[in-house]
Amino acid sequence: MPSPCRPTRWVRDFFSYETPKSVVVKSWVVGVVNRGVQLLILAYFVGWVFIHEKAYQVRDTVIESSVVTKVKGIGHYAGRVLDTADYITPPEGTSVFVVVTKQIVTENQTQDVCPESDPTFRCSADRDCQGPSPATGSGVLTGRCIPYNGTLRACEIRGWCPAEVDTVDVANLPPPGSGLSLGRCRFHPELAPLCPILRLGDVVRLAGQDFPELATTGGVLGIKIGWMCDLDRAWERCQPQYSFTRLDGRARALASGYNFRHARYYRWPDGSEHRTLTKAFGIRFDVLVYGNAGKFGIVPTLINTVAAFTSIGVGTVLCDIILLNFLKGAEHYKARKFEEVPEAGVPAPSTSPTASAHRGLGGCSRDKQSTDSGTFSLGL
């Protein structure tokens, strides 16, 4: 015959449920702190995480795009009229192109010896032109100091002569706003934010730059096209947003601005090779496309919802710290919250008449101690 104190089915013990002990504290201070922390956490998750950051969506930031650009307009340089074939490079419509704003042309260069045009190579005797040739010059030093003009002398070089003189300061484009009409619309950040026709002066101004200064030294500007789309709404509302910024450094360093050189080679009837060297200053435009698209997903919704409810428990932890350490009567609260349980196998002294009655009736109590969490469960 089985003992009345021994459970008849171990399955009943396995599927039993235990709940932690709860203590209700009638304190305005602790109650206000608890509800205040819970309200702040709830407002953070609802307002910022779900509404602003749309954490309930599956997001994709990898945007596959192809950008085609086309430049139109007429410019002027030293009495010559220039079209896009003269001041746009490269000629293909790619996401990176350069609008040339200043040109320094050195015509009819040929392989010969001539004075160096760089002011750092001024000299008074041959000893000033000795040593290895620097990498910044126009040719290889011969070691001779020869006349440069009627008053100055310069080191002689061997290379493409005559050497380039890059002190000319002529801009080849008219001021912003004086170009010909390019279409019906013009981009405006408020009036026409979706118009894809951008005027050069507007791009420079919206990037916070001064057009005459930028046209003189050159520079690199970024045209950023952002696609921030909420795919839970109608697809017509997925529209691009334009912004502009300068990408190169603005410090007055040795290589500030943006410029490059290119040459056209040809031969004279006598067989000698000549070239026309052009040093071009321009505004380089980099079209940068980025985006972030999101759509409702059950997995991120569940993850962030569970995180929200879990974080609300921070209020309980904070209130326990205040209740057990900083309020008057903390020892009284500790005694109510925590209960000491004797070690298994050691009977605890008890003066409870109920416990004595149980021992007298059957030699065992129907209240049993759980081995999981130290709480007590009632057997029904």
C-alpha cells in the first residue's frame, strides 16, 4: 500500500505550476516611480521604436540603381563660344562628370629645351639648378640657368616646350542664372523637389558654396538622391529626395580644388611632333544614390514587442532598489519580500496549530515544498 505522503503520479508533480510571491506596498513614492518608469519606456517604444523608426518593418538598404546624366548649355572662353563637347568630360552620361570652368591652354609644344615657368625655379647662376629634378616641374633639369624674359632667369629643362604657365585666371562659364532655358521645370527644394533638371548655379548654392570661388579653384560636389520608401503605403509615394554637399577638402593646401590636364597630339609636315596642353579646372559632380525601403514583417514586430514588455520590468528593478535601500522601514519590507527556508531534511520549528494538526492527522502535511524555486504550492 503506497504511503499517503508519497505522490501517486510523478506526472502530476512535473506539470505543476509555481508562481512567485508578490508583496503589495502602499507607498506613493514607489508607486509614482514605478508608473513613471513604465510610462517612459512605453512611450519610447511606441513613439520612437515603432512610429519613428518603424521597427515593425523588414528593411533593405541595398539599392541597385543606374544613373544617366546629360548636360546642356553654352559657355564662353577668351572670345570663343563653347558647347558641351568643349567643357564636359567624360562625354558619356555617367554618374560622375566634370564641368570645366577654367582652362589654361599651352599650344604648339614640342620636345626641346626651354626655361622652366614655375617661379620656384628662378635662379641667378648654374649652381642654383644642380641636383635631381623634382617631381613637380615640367621637365628634366639640364643644370643651366638661362634667361626667362628681359628681367628674370630660370633653370633650363628638357621636355615639352614651351612650359605651361598656369597663372591665367579666366572663367569660361557665365554667372549662374544667365544660361539658356533647358526645359519647362527647374529643380527647387520646395517648389519643384522632383524636377530632375538641375542648374549649375543652384547646385553650387544649395551645397553652400560660392560659385566664383569654386569656378576658379575647382572642386567636387555630391548630388545625393535618397529613396526613403515605406512599402506599406502606395508605391506612388516612394519618391526621391535630392540633397547637395561638397566632397573635397576646402583647406587652402597645395593641391586644393580640382583640376586635371589633357593634351592633343599632332605632327607638322616636317615630321616633328607637337601637342596642345590644356590644364582644366572644373567642378566634378558625383551622383550618389542611396535608399532605405521597409515593409511590415511579423518577425521584427514580435521581437520588438517582446523587447518592449521585457523592458517594462526595469521599473520593478528600480523600485526594488529604492524600496529595499533608501526608504524608511526598508528592513520591514525585506522581511516581507524575502522568506528564509531551512535546508532540506532539517525540520523547521513551528508553533502553528494548523501545522500540528496536520502532523497529528496523517503524519504528513498536504503543503509541499518545491525543489525548483523554494516557493510553496498547495495540493488540492
